[in-house]
Amino acid sequence: MSKTIIVSNRLPVRIAKENDEYQLKVSEGGLATGLGSIYKQGDNVWIGWAGLDVDKGDEAEITNKLKQENLCPVYLDPEEIQNYYEGFSNETLWPIFHYMSTYAQYEQVYWDYYQSVNEKFKKVVLEIAEPGDIIWIHDYQLLLLPQMIREALPNTTIGFFQHIPFPSYELFRLIPWRAELLNGMLGSDLIGFHTYDDVRHFTSSATRVLPIQTTANVIHKDDRNITIDAFPMGIDAKKFNDLTHTEAVLQEKEVYNQIIGDTKIILSIDRLDYSKGIIQRLLAFDKVLSENPDYIEKISMHMIVVPSRDNIPQYRDLRDDIDKLVGNINSRYRTPSWHPIHYFYRSFPIETLSGLYSRADICLVTPMRDGMNLVSKEYIASKTDETGVLILSEMAGASKELIEAIIVNPNNLGEMYRAIVQALEMPEEEKISRMKNLRETVMKFDINHWVKIFMDQLAAVKNHEKSRRAK
Ligand code: G6P
């Protein structure tokens, strides 16, 4: 019997030490839920970084705990975390892939560690994998892994999905190790992205950098065919829908209503990242208050920023910039009984998020670049009363599907300002009609649908390839 092996940089659990004992905290993330139907079955397994720097002496205890959940850890030491994770993944690839090329660092040592850590993942995969297994690798931290596994297990089925954008060739070509990265990815049988634009950009980079041929969305390389396609990722929509009716969430909403009464809430939720357009969003909100004094005490922004990658200078700088701008806006407009912005720099349990999503009148999602953006979909799945307005950046992959949102260019302050005013003034019937359509899309094309179409296509391309070779 063949098994399925999922590989990603992080495991779908958080490991924390409490009272001298390691505890596993299950991730609420969509990927963890969607792939749960796969890795939890039989001999299937999910391989990934345990997410913290573990003492050598504790590794056996953690490995055992994880094994019971069909999880298999890769341990990274502090130099690997610094050079592979913070360095090459998040100071080289992340800024280039999000069109922030001036932030990118091209350090040889980062590249050396990126290769050696991809090798480390390969070793763990090869301890488990057998010919005939299906291996599904995720995201930009592991671009070299498909080819490394292909060399060791030439006939195995390898799928790769990239969760962040793939940039245009003009950006991608800046990376000194661009050919090696493409060769790494092309070890796969199927490469998936969220949008057709990403597919187009990848294929164009591959044909310009490497001596390969293409036919439609298939790349021919070394007598192998690699299919490149778009699979827009969904969320666990039913979970977000159903949560809004639970006692815990109803209580959360009740507390909000008591504190803020009928103030209109503009919601903003992100991981701390310069790709998310948080500053631009704040500037647009500032303009709304400065040009419409009637809104004072009638609207407020609830902004959650989840701490992330705080060893990287640009993330620390961004946090300081947000602190300053929020302080500035609050000090200029606040009244004794009202705050324009309620800003939280921490993470919250899913029940709190659900309460906020379902109470929020507007959700403002304005990334400068985003592979998909799942917050926009979580908001829609939580609007069971079919009201609420989504304002969404055209730079998010989700904007290709969520066309009933108010779509904005986050670089256009005037357009963002007008979108917020339009959302605040939108007639109830229009809100409902837009939200009904949005909900149809999000509820139907959920995470389970995404997993199924990727896995079905992976099986199909492999069968096709087998019969081609048999001829
Ligand atoms: C993005 C990436 C993921 C990553 C996540 C959190 O969504 O696509 O691969 O896991 O950000 O970032 P972190 O660096 O904390 O893993």
C-alpha cells in the first residue's frame, strides 16, 4: 500500500514547554485542517520543523509525542534557523516573491544553509518514503526538495504547492541562484499556485532561465513532463460558519455590543508583514476621519496584528511604524469616550476572531501582495447574517474569486478612502446581495475541495506520465 507524505517548513502543531513537559497545541490553520483528512490516516505522515530550538536531550521525547499524531519532526539548530529560515527564506525569497526587491539580501551563507536544510528535510523524507508513495511538498522554504527527492526516488509521485505569489521574471531573475531554484521545483510532477498569473510567471521564468520546452501548461524537461496549474486555496468554511452560533462566540459578540454599542467596526487582521499594506490601511482610515468629521465616535477600526518573524529588521521597523501611526491617529481624533483605533499586537483564540468577524461591519484587507489571503475568506464564512462589506486589494490572489468585494489598489490612497466611505454608506440590500454571492463561492470552494482537486490532478498527471513512458 502506498502512503502519502506531506512536507512543509512548519508542522501543523505548536510545541510549547509547560511545567517542564512538552505540550502539542494543534494549529487552527486551514492547511492543517484540510490536510488532516490525509496525514492522520494509516501510515501517512506530515514532516516539518518542530518550530522551536530544542535541546538535543529533549528530541526523543518530542519525536515520540509527535509520532502519536502521525507527525515527524525536522530539528533545526540556531544557525539553521538564522540562515535558512530567517535568512534565505524570509530575507531573500519572501521580499522578491512579494515584489519588495529592495528588501532582499543575497548572502552566500543564507544560500549554503538553504541547500543544507533542504538536504536535511530530504534525509527525513527518505527515511520514511518508499517507491510508489505520494509526496506533497509545500511552499517557498523547500523549493529544492522536489528535485532532491526525485534523484533518490525517480518514479515517486511528487506534488508541490507554493502558497505565496510567484513574481514576474524581471523580479525573479534578480536572485543569483534562480536556475537552481527552478531546477529544484521542476523535480515535481505537478506544481500548483493560487492563480493563473502565478502559473504564467513561473512558466515564463522557467523558459527564460532553463533550456526547456513547454506545451500549454506542461514543461518538458529531461524526458519528464511537469504540469503547472492554478488551485485557488479555500478555507474550512463550515468551521467558521458554524462557530458563529456557538455559545462562546455569541458571548464574545455580546461583550462587544455592550462596550461599543452601535459603533460601526472596520476590522483589520494580519500577521505582522510589510506585504500586508497595514500602513496604507491606516493612512486611508486617517483620511476618512479627517475628511468626514461626522464619523467621529460613529466608527472605529479594530486592528489585530499577530507577531511574526521579529528577528528580521524590516519586521521590527514595521512594528515601530505601526505603533507610531496608531498613536498619532488616536491622539488626534480620540474623545473621552471613544478611540478611533483599537490596536492589538498579539494572537487571539479562534472564538474571539469569529466574534469580531461576525460583528464587523467592514473587513479591510489591503495587501500590497498576497498569494491568496485567507482572512478575506474567513470574514465571509463568518457573516452568517449575510451583511458586512469586504474591501479587498486587487494584489491578493483572493480578488480573482471574490469579485463582489469592493476591489482596491492599495497604493491608491484616494481609492481606498472612497472604498471605505462607500462601504459605510452602502444600502442594506446591496450589502446582502454582494455577501450572498461571496458566501456561495467561499462555502463551495473550501479547503476540502482544494485538497481534492490537487490530489486528483496529481494522480491524473502521474498516470498520464506512466502510460506515456510505457508506450
Ligand atoms: C505564509 C507562508 C507560510 C508560513 C506563514 C507563517 O502564509 O506561506 O509558509 O508558514 O506565512 O510564517 P512563518 O514564518 O511564521 O512560518
